[in-house]
Amino acid sequence: MTIIYVLIPLGLMLLAAAVWAFFWAVRNGQFDDLETPAWRILMDDDSKPPPEG
């Protein structure tokens, strides 16, 4: 029963840290553009393929 006195504050501290990290990421623009990095890897083919034969 006494472990609850440790686990509840620990859980609340972890929750507070996760909420803080989320709002920090939002403030710093981590979620501004979610589509461009996925397309960039497909469009970043500047080199020509090697000649065959």
C-alpha cells in the first residue's frame, strides 16, 4: 500500500514532463510541416542514372 505513495507522484511527474515536452515541441515548430520531409526524399534525385552497356 505504501508503494502507491511513490507511484502516484512519480506518474504525475512523468505526465507533467510529457506535457511540457509536447508544448515545447509545438512552440519550437516541430509540427509545422509534416509532409515536406516525406516528399523531399523522393524528389532529391539530382544525379543521372549510370549509362547501360
